[in-house]
Amino acid sequence: MSTSGFQSEGSFPDSNWIRYVNRKAYGITDPYAKAVDFRHRYAEDIERARRLGVKVFRTSLEWSRVEPRRGVRDTRELAYYDDLIRRIRAAGMRPMITLDHWVYPGWVADQGAWDNPRTSADWLRNATFLAERYRGMGVIWITFNEASQYLYHELLARPMNPVQLTTMRDALVKTHRAAYDMFHRVDRRALVSSNVAYGTLFNGLFDAALFNQVTDKLDFVGVDYYYGANVQNTTARYALTGEFWRIDPEPEGLYYVLKNYQRRLPKLPLYIVENGMPTDNGRPRADGYTRTDHLRDHLYWVQRALADGVKVMGYNYWSLTDNYEWGSYRPRFGLYTVDALTDPTLTRRPTDAVPAYRALIADRGVPSGYVPKRRPGWCSIEDPIATCFGKIPTPPAPYRVQP
């Protein structure tokens, strides 16, 4: 299960993103408000994940909470994160912790953010503190969430010029490489990665943001997959306008993405760090395709990839609840939906996918004989050679994930 701190916690301290929201930077339409108040409801949300059967719970330890002023750590917020990790582990789940999900403290913004070389040292100092605090707890560490999208959002919201963009990119690469070595010094058994956003035609550009420069400093390939494209489905263009709910999912694209990354890095396992489907303010899709359909179809193709030898080590759904999608509450990704702007109680209401997800976990995937509701399209961007001129291989049944 995948979540992030800023998007769900609420009651957030001074940070770059609180400042962006307050001045209504590019693309921001909704106030942050309380988000979905995970900060004060984390115990009940972790219990929801436990009842689903989730084995890995991903969130972020927000630097802005841990160190609200340079050199000053907030003991109350550290106690919150201590209890959060304790509860995740007590619920039988492994913590997957993101250190930087695009949010940094206000004092870092004041010193020039990633323009300033000091920020890298400050970031590593915070990361080292957290690595030592939570060593031996089986944490899976993500250094930077989707570096390409981090750069994109900073480019628009700060904004940045091309020199600043290049400086930030180089700083992220340098910092990840140093962080990888640090984590393995502190905890030899730690797993460390940085998840890459998959972006159809732009994927080469996305990989160039950080991934291509750190393939020797990854313990697994973290992949975020939301949509693909083929000759019969060009709706991925709506990502450019932020209308993600208008994109027609391409579940089979995940199969090709996994196979392609495995070909590039055959020694590393792959982890699907994020996968999900937004709806428009929680309304059903016009085509009748449900969140349950989306889950089952994508896991079918994950099982197909496993059958073909891809070393998939895990799958996270995005997200447990609806949350603040970087300026808007309109895209709803949650297994539990929350009317963040209109419901003062912030009630979590289960979608159709809650029982479906519970069954998928219990049954370790879709059953033999399952036929995806959304049929593969012709000539996929993810693998044009195989899909435009070849034939999609059809094993007799999906791979059955073993306990």
C-alpha cells in the first residue's frame, strides 16, 4: 500500500508546498485544508490496511516535521513517526519509507532549495539521523520519489530557470548516490531505491532525471505505473492537462514496462511502488470500468510478467485513501474515498475495490482463467516491436504467486 505524508497528513508545518499552496502557484486549485488528517488518524488507517492483508505500508517521514528549523528536531513529531513505524510493524507490515516526496522545510526554501549545495549536506544529515533511528526495523528506503516529477513540479511552482533545473537534477543524483552508501553503512540489510515514474513517450526523459545515473546504486527497480498508450488509445495526452480521470487505462502496458526494465537491469528485482486509477471526484467512469476492474486487470499482467521470468518482488496500490493530489482534491485514487473539502468528519468510505483488494491479497492474485476486462490494444508504446509486428505471448494461465 502506498501513501505519502504531505498528501495525507494535514496540519502541515512550513514547507515549500505549504508556500506554493498559500500563494496559489501554478496548477493549484484547492486549499490544502486538513488533507485527510492522517496525522491524527494514522492508527485507524493502518488498521484498515491490516484488515486488507497488506504486507508493505509505504509513507514518508517528512523532513519539514522532523527538522522544522535548521538543527532543531521536533520531539513530538519524532514520537509520532516512532509510533507510526511501530504500528506498521505490529500490524504485520513492513515499512517502506520515502525520505523526499517533493517536500522540504521552509528554511531549506529560504536558503535556495536545491540551488544551494548546502541543501544536499542538510538532506544527508537528516537521512543519516533517520537511518540510525530506524535501523534493524526492516525498512525499505526510497530516497527521492519520482525525480522527474519532482523536477517538473519545482520547475512550475517555484519556478526555476534551465540552469536551476540542471543544478537540481545533478544535486539529486549526487545525493541519492551518497545516501545509498550511507544506508548500507548504517544497516547492511537495508533495501534502497528511488522509484521512477513511467511516462509513455516521455519515459526516456523521465529516466534521465535520475534513474540512468544511479542504476549501480539501487537494490531494486522501483516503478510507478499509471497509464500507457497505444495506437487505439491516445488518452494519455490528458496527463498534460492534469485530467488523469479522462485517461483510459492500459493494463497490459505494465507487463511491457516490467519486462523492459528487467531487460535493462537483469540482476535486480522490480517493485511496483505505485499503481492506481483516479476517478473524477469519486464519480463512476462513463465507460463503466471500475476500480475493481483496474486492480484485477493490472495484477493479471503482473502475474503474466512473473510467468515470463520477471523478478517482481512487490506491488503497492496508490492509495489507501483519497488525498491531496498536488493542488487538487478532484482526482480520487483511494480504496477509501474521503470528501476532504466538504466533509468535516473526513469519513473514510470504502469503494467497490476494498473487498476485491482483500480477496486479491488473500488469493495471491487473480485466479487461473481470469480474462482482463480491458483487452490489449494494438501497437503499444511500451513495446512497439512486440505489439506492432509480433504477437503477445499467451501462457495457459496467470502465474500463481507462492507464499
